[in-house]
Amino acid sequence: MASPRRWDAMLLERVGRLPTTRVDRWLRRLSTFADHGKLWLVLALALGLQRGQQRRGAVRGLGSLAFSSALVNVVLKRVFGRVRPDLTTVATDRSLRRAPHTLSFPSGHSASAAAFATGVAMESPLAGALIAPVALGVGYSRVHVGVHYPGDVLAGMAVGGAVAAATQHWWRVRPTDPARVRTAWDAPALPEGEGLVIAVNPRSGREDYSPAADIAELLPRAEVLELTEDAGVRELLGEAVRSGRARALGVAGGDGSVAAAAAVALEAGLPLAVVPAGTLNHFARDLGVATPREAAAAVVHGSAVQVDVAEVNGVPFLNTASIGSYPEMVERRDALSGRLGKWTALSVAAAQVLRHGSPVELQVDGKRISAWILFVGNGVYVPRGMSPAWRPRLEDGLLDVQYLRADLHFGRTRAVLATLFGVSEHSRTYAQFQVAELRVRSLSGPQQVAYDGETGDFATEFVFRKRQRLTVYCER
């Protein structure tokens, strides 16, 4: 029975005997264009021009490529030490102008191709499906031009794909299923939006787009009010409640606008329609409302759910609240996320803030701690660590408390490195627990609390708790 190396040589020989065609020239060009990752950098730049899944895929793909390339070229090739095939037998029309002089097993080009394609596919299956044939073409081209055995390519593909899959340990792929909620029965169906008063923040999201026109088209009988410098969400919706003309309230904007509308809806006992029109739309994404059309359909059909609402010192919030360096970290993250992607931007922002920030001394439920950041989530967030991204449930009745300790030797350096490499949950600097109510006292003087992208008042005493659930329009 022939050994694997013998089969490798036989397959390479058969490929070498294939007749010469015009395809030879294109495979040689494809193989050359993939040198040093040039092909994947170009594709990543194209994907990076798009928001959302494609941009996250580009970031994950490039990160996977960089790690797999280092693993293959620095470690594995030296371990296995396999030499390249004999290039003297390769036809002139196929041979590369510059023959590689490195070792052969595994194929670095194939590892990079598989890592990038797999990384992209994990975030955007459609983009990954389009890139996969290119990645396979790069892998085959290395055999076609005679610089690798087929086994080198298969091993490289396996390594690259495994590295990309392993990034899930540090940076979880956001699930496509929305968070778990409770079904609500107290939301009226509003044909064409009749009885809905919706406040629109034209300054949220893209500068060149305001959702007011789309909402008016989808819900022609709804009352659409745009925010002004003199009238914000609370003022517009509060006046609608007092006048008695609102059967339901709505908001189109970012998380800060949604939180403000939720406060009015809770006080009035009315259901809330949320139209995602901000930059990140954390609450709407967890809820499973991705477009204005989906929000409008739920209003028309009267489909609704109940979700938890938390509060800090009586002020409600839907997503997160924090004390310490977290508000500045989020501000810097949002400024960088358009260019770097959310996870990378958060890591860089955290490193910048922690490098110059000062810890705060807090008494948390009677226990004294020294922390860089105290994070309180309305519901338990995943992944764990200081880069939480989403919630599996919006009705768990819990406050998710996380903080970075500042009382360890080299605490600042540990916190920076753990956050940069996305492993804060595995570091001694990180602590977490869940409660239904939390009392915090600042021993470092008045501190400012931030919640849902907004900043609150300075105080030394903070009480976080759950309050009554909010009814939100959403089709499930």
C-alpha cells in the first residue's frame, strides 16, 4: 500500500501532466496575487466599506489570516521540515517567476486563504460563500504551479479553517436568533399606525438619512414628530400622553432615544414601538427588530413582547449603566468602531482609557473594591468579559455586574493587556456576579453614572434595581 507521501507525489505528477491551456496563466496570476496576503487585503478593504456583517467579517478574516500565517510559517513548517517539490519538471507556462525557497508543509497560502474565507463566512455566510471559490482556487493554484504537494494544501486549509473557528473563543459570533422574551397581550393593533405617536431623532445614525419619510410611508396614519433643539423625546411624547391622543408611543433613534421613550411609556402604561435608526441599536438588535418595516408590521398586527427594564437612582435604562472609566471607553469605542469594527475598537479604546485613567474606590453591596470600571447590565450579557455584546434573554430578572479590579500588582498593565487580547474574563483583574438589586457607594467622591449611551448626574450613592416590565411591539 502506497504511503501518504507517495500518494502526494503521484497526485502532483498527474496535475503536472494536465494539458496546457489558457487557465495556466490565470492560475499563476492568482497564486502570485495571493503572495503576502495581497489578495485578501484587497477583499477585506472592499468588505470594510460595508457596515455590519461584512465589516465584521473582514476584521475576523484578517485577524485569522495573520495568526494562521504566523503559526504555519514560524512554527509548523520548521517542525515538519518538508522540502518543496522538484520545480525542474514544471512546464514553463506554469512556473512562477520567483520560486519560493521556504519549506513546503503546510502551505502558507492555503492556510491564509482558508482562514480569511472561514473568518468572513462566520460573520457573513453570503460573503463567505462568494469568497470560498477564490480561496479554493488559491489552494489549487499552488499545486498547479508546482510549488506544493496536494497534502501541503489540504493541511494548510485545515490549519487556516481551525484558526478562524478558534477565534470564537475570544470574539463570539453574534447569534441570528433574537433574545428570549415574554409574550405580551396588552398592545393594540394599529392599522396604518393610527393612534401611534412616534418621536424621530434625525441626528441618530447616518448623517444623510432620517427615517421620518420611511415611517410616514409605512404607517401613514401615525403621528410622526421630529426632535428639535427645544423639544426632545421626553417632551414630545410626554405632551402626546397628556393630550390623550396616543394609544401607543414610538421612537426612531439610537439607544439613548429609546431609553428616553421607554421612560415615558412606563409612566404612561403604554406600549412602545422601536424603530432602529441609531448607530449600534443594541436594544433593537437584541429584541430582533432589524428594520423600520419589521417595526411597522408589529404595530399593525398588534404583536408585542414584555422585556425587563432596570433603573439607577430612579432613572430607567434598557441596556447598560456604568461607573468609572466605562463612559469614556464607550465614547472612544463608538468613534473608532466605524474604522476598526466593534470588538477591535473596544479593545483599543479600553487600552487608551485604562492607560491614563484612575481607579475608583467603591462599596458594592457592603464590600469595598477598587475598580477601573463597574458595569451593570439589564440582563446577563455574553460573551463574558469587558466586551459584552448581546443578551440571550431580555426577561431574566437579573442585573449583570462586572468590574475590572485595580487592587492587584501591575493592575493597570494586566487590565490593558487582558482587554486588548479579549481575555479579560480569564484574568484575575475581572470579577462578575448577578443580583436583582445592587447598592453602590463611592468612596472617591461624586461619580458620574452613564446609561444607554447617555450621561447622568454625579452622585455618591447609587441604587440599581429592576422595575416593571415594558411592553414593546415585536413580531415573533
